[in-house]
Amino acid sequence: MLKVGINGYGTIGKRVADAVAAQPDMTVCGVAKASPDFGADGAIQRGYPLYSALEDRVGAFREAGYDVAGTTEELIETSEIVVDATPGGIGAENLPRYEAAGVPAILQGKEADDLVETSFNARANFEKAKGADATRVVSCNTTGLSRLVAPLEEAYGIEKVRATLVRRGGDPDQTGRGPINDILPDPISVPSHHGPDVNTIFPDLSIDTLGLKVPATLMHMHSLNIELESEPTSEEVRELLGGESRIFVVDEELAIDGTGKLREFARDRDRPRGDLWENCVWGESVNVRGSELYLFQAIHQESDVIPENVDAIRAMTGLAGKEESMAMTDESLGIGLPDAQQVPTLSPTP
């Protein structure tokens, strides 16, 4: 069992820890937190060894009743690979610590791509992370765009991607970030950073992106216009996307008209924390006119990068190849949502 350390136990870190714990070939050897808040309680409840991210806070953890196993340095020494899920910028500061210890590390999308050997998306470039000392799992939006681009490029070829990203003001627990009572160009400059980030996965892809921030916390929404090299039918594109395990084509019969109902659907399907690991593409929106493809997709910013972190672990350490790793991750987490015909219905009470 590969020993995986999780440095940072917030929105992403706690989900990565649970995903790693669900794998048959890896185990969580510990998680590091900066403060003894409710997240520390969650880690203890799940049986994860708890480490203090800062040496001078070990006493604070113990005063709060938490028996910490040590500091981040000791967690790194215990780990065979570390997933750094700390706030943006902290991963860059931590990278020399992993390098000094000779422990490979996975950074998250808020870190600069030039810090690592490769940016990572399991569907698009799994093999490039093989044997890497440091890899960066791209952001939630870049992950969603890359998952969509990969099968379209393979099946039809792509001339140009134009994407408008309507982004949530903040995550549900980010009381300091939103929601905002406004609609903001974010950034006002064009293009937004998302297009260049996608180019770290697809260097030759022609892509322009615009960003908006809106008063919501649930998910991001992408409005896409993709110029293809061929002219498939709308139905052919729907079938192609429906064959991707990490893309959920939302059937019209489900009557899901927004991100709120998507999250409710996930909770009804007993998803942990109501998470949606998949891109959610509205089937009705998939429309091809000549070679121009239009569609809407929703991205759950708290969870869509979680399976990518698991696959990055296997890619870097050689535990499994692309197809095997993605299948293991999907099966262990329960990735893959049913279409309307597969959703169970309750029989009326006699």
C-alpha cells in the first residue's frame, strides 16, 4: 500500500484524503492542518493521523484535545508521496521541503505551472506525469475544460475553443469571499487565465476564455462555442460525451434546470458532501451547426479535481497505467451518474 500524506486539510485536502482512503492500493499516512478547528475533528473521526502544519502550533492542537503525531516535516518523512492541498502560494513555499526529502509531490491548480515538470489531467495527458518529482493538478475549471476537449479533439479535431466561464463568488464555507451582490468581469482583461492554463495540457489548442463572477456558491457554469474540424450531428456529440465516465450528460427527462438541482440530485444519489466529480453537460444544450458546437456545462469546484489527484498519484509512482487507474478511481468513488432511464423510481404505496 502506497503511503500518501495530505498537506492541507481544507475543501480539497479532506476530499483527497477520503478518496485516497477508498483506493485498494494506497493509504492515508497522515494529514496536516494549520489550525485545530472543526476540520481537525473530522480528520480524527476518520482515523487519519493528524499533524500540525506549523511547529509552533503543536501546543495549540494539544490544548484543544488533539493528539498530534508531529509536524509537517515528520509527515513528509512518513510519506512516499505528498498531495499538497494548502492555500494558493503555500504549495510553492512547500515544494523545496518535498524536494529536500526526496518525496514526490502533487500541487494544486492555484500554483504556477512553471514550478513543476508537468500539469496534469488524467483524461488528456496521464503518461506525462510518469516518474515526475512534482506535478500540478490543474484547477477545477481547467480540469472541466480539458475533460471536454480531449474526446472532441480525438473524434473530430478542434479549430478553436471559445469559453465564457461564469464563476461562483465563493465556496459555501468561504464567508470572506462571497457571495457578492454584483456581477463582475473577473478578470476584466481578456483573455482570462483559464485559456493559458488549458494550454499547459493542450499546448497547440487555440482557445480564448472570458471570466465572470456572480453571487452564487454552488458551481461554475461554462458557455462553450467550439469550432470543430468536421461536422458531426448533435446526437453524435451527445453520444460521444455520454461515453465519457467523467462527463454526465444531463437528460432532459431529469428536469434539472440549474446547478441547485444538480447538487440536490447528487445528494439524492447519496454522494458524499453532495459532490459532483463529473462535468455536467446539459444534453439539450448540445447543438451543432455546421462545424460549430455549442453547449453548457457545470463544474463543481469543490470536487471535480479529486479523482485527478488520485490518478496523478498512480501516474507519478507507476502504480497503474491510465486506463487501469481511471477505472479503479471511478469504481472506488462511484463516479458515473445514470441517465434518466436508469434512475430508480419508487413504486406507489398500495
